[in-house]
Amino acid sequence: MPVAIITGASKGLGKALALALAERGWDLVLDARDPVPLAEAAGPLSAHGTRVTALPGDVTDAAHRAELVAAAWRLGGVDLLVHNASALGAEPLVPLEELPLDGLRRALEVNLVAALGLVQEALPLLRAAPAGAVLAVSSDAAAEAYPAWGGYGASKAALDQLTAVLAVEEPGLRVWSVDPGDMATDLYAAAVPDDDGPRPAPASVVPAFLRLLDERPASGRYAAPALLEERR
């Protein structure tokens, strides 16, 4: 069975994607900082006959990243690496003049540096996979200038560039950066707590990610809403 590592898998998009892959028979290595919701998310997945390893920890910790890849190796390798873990930099979001520099550093460490560290750790197994792929969850804020989203958006823009260069350097892999679009997630609620407008559930955009896995288009940046619209 193929094996996926998914970071930030205790809730939101990571949890929804883990469920979809489990339903397809994928074996999973899941990460999140809080062990309780991670265990709650991982528990039901084994009902689909999949093997699931849930490892709580911080993706900025090199030892934790090595543990994630070692767990995947024990399951058979790494076919898909999903970097979904994210940090905002400030909760709620604030203008750049108020953004704590430590918060910006945290966003860069989680959203960018940890992503590269995990890729570096997993590259030998990804290269050995029949169809290795890296999927980085990006944001519309990486490409557009929204007030108060500067620190988070900058970290995601850097992640987009990193994945674009990785795609050139690793032509044997598929490397996708995906903007999932608006979603009702805890991350968004923490970012803009006063905005309680209706938003799609994370599960509603998962088919866009599955389309990438099914069709394996060229490496690059994709928007989940566009992928969903094209499939209709």
C-alpha cells in the first residue's frame, strides 16, 4: 500500500485528507502538536484497514521530523509528503507594524523551514517510490496582499518558491503547492475571530487534492477551487 506523511493532521484539512486517503487504502503517518486530538483523529482511520502511526510533536523539531520519516519507512516508504502544518505568526492577525518578530520567526519556522527539513529527511524514500509526490498547502495570501496577512502570506509565498525550485531539482517527483481556498478551520477562526461568515468545510476541497494524486499533472502551483470547477 502507498504511504503518506501528513503534518497538521489532527483537524481541518489534514484530518479530512487523512480520512480520504485511508478510505483509499493508504497507510498513514500523522503529525500534530496536541496528542489528544491527534489520537482522536487517528483512531477511526484503522477501521478502513489502513495502518496508522500517529506521532505528536512539533515539525520544527528535527528529531520529530526524523521520527516521522522513520515511521513511514517501517510502513514501506514515503509515496506522498503533505506539509499542512501552519502557524499564523499572530493570533488574531495584526498589521505588519504590530507583528511580533518572534511570531514572524515562528511562522517561517513552521511554514517554511520545517517543510524543507521534512523534505530533506524524506527525499531518499520519495525518490525510491514508484510515484513520489510532495504536496505543500499554500494560501491565497501567498499571492495577494491582504491587510494583516503579511507575515503568514510571506511565509507561504516563500514556501511556494521553495516547492517550485524543488520541482526543478527533482524532476522525478511531483511537487505541488496548493491553495485550498476559503475553509472553515480553526486556523482561520484564530486569524480573524470576528469573521463568522459561512465557509466550506475542509472535506469539500479534498477532491481537488485527490485529483492531483489521480491525474499527476505537472509540478506547480494549483488552486483547489479551480481544480474542483474543472472537474464539474
